[in-house]
Amino acid sequence: MIITPFLVIFMIVVFVLLFLFLNTVDKRKWLSALIALILTPFVYFYMFYPFVNIISNYHHQKYFDSEAWTEKPALRYEMIDNTIASDTLIGASKEDITALLGKYEWLSWNDTTKSHDNDKWNYGLGIEPGAFNSEKECVEIIFKNDKVIALNRYQQEIKYENENQ
């Protein structure tokens, strides 16, 4: 386990809360402090830490990997931030993108031509973990002269097949 400032601060917060609670049960401060000291790691790792993980949407960031992109499409959101920031795909041809990412999952709609736009490819990135997340992550890859000029990340509401409308 790596001891970080956040770990120390949160452990102190849990200890203080436990101490204050136990102080209402028994007025002997030395006993309350001893019990709070013993219970702090258990309360932290079995109650506080899981709760923080449920309500936060932190996820690991990974470097782009073509094999992982195609094999684990639900975890693409972990790679997209680095891919956009490093301009990994900028300037790549449609053939290169097809080789790296696979065939596009859907094309964007062009309102002026009332048809799908072959220069705007979309890929699903999966759903970021979090308790209150109701949207899936997507990326739109925009081509000009068969070369990637931009990657736009956006969110789309999750729709289930059996959902009543």
C-alpha cells in the first residue's frame, strides 16, 4: 500500500469521527481513543473507501493500444484522453484508422445532405464507472481529404433495448 497525503487525511477524518462517536458512548477518552485507533483501518477500508469509489468516477488512464481497443471496447474510455492529448491519430489515413481501431461503429448524420457523412466516424468508448452515470462515452473522428483532422469526445444517453418509451 502506498501512503499518500489523501490516505493520511482521510484516515485522520475517519479516526476523529469514530472518536467523537465513541465519546458519546463512553466518557473515558483514553478508551475511546484506543478503540477508535483500532477500528479506524477497518472502518476506512470496509466502509469509507468503498463508498468513495461508488460515488466518484475516477478511472485509470492508459496509453493507446490497438489490441486492447479492439478486444475490450467497454474500456476504451481509459485510453481516449491520452489519445486525444497526444494527437496519436491526427494525420492518419482511413486505412490506418481501420487497421488500428477496426471498422467504424456508426457514421454521423449530415443534415445538409440528409445522409450519413463518410468523413465522420464514431466509436463507442464504454460507460465510465460511477453511481450516477447515465451516459456512455463516444468519440467522433473527423476526416478531411482522407486524413484525421480532429477527435471529438462526447456523451450519449444510454438507451436499453427493452426500455418502455
